[in-house]
Amino acid sequence: MKRSLLTLILAFIVLASACTNKNFQEKQDALFYDGDRTYHIVVYSGGKVIIDENFKGIVHPNDRTNGIYYFKNDTLKEIKGDYIITSIK
């Protein structure tokens, strides 16, 4: 009886934490990844800054190159390598 109750309680805790993590991820995605936002990006090559700009749009991960891409002034920009991107709210 005690073992069954303990198992039930542990199962509930695991399921509750999974829902909490999913909700947290959804909130994080809504705040930082979905929709038009203003971003600041700094790209480095050999330790020197080669791009330092702001843009408004959506950042998309590029699964094939381990980088990102975005549009700025109707131009597609693809970034890979060392970069820092900051979302400006």
C-alpha cells in the first residue's frame, strides 16, 4: 500500500514538472523567438567585429550550418560562426 502510494506521488510529480517545463518553454518562445522583434547582432571574425547592426524581424535557426538567418532591408543575411545576438524589447 505504501509503495503504491509513493509510486503514485512520484508519477504525479514527474508529470507535473514536465507540464511546467513545457509551459516555461512556450512562454520563452513567445517572448524571445516568435514574431517581429528588434535585435542587435555583433559578428566576429578573427576576434575583430565585422558586423555590428540592429534589425527588426524574425531570426531563424539554420539547422544545416549551425547559424542563423534573417532579412534586413529585403536582403537575406546568413550568419554562422562567432556572433552575439541580443533581443531588444
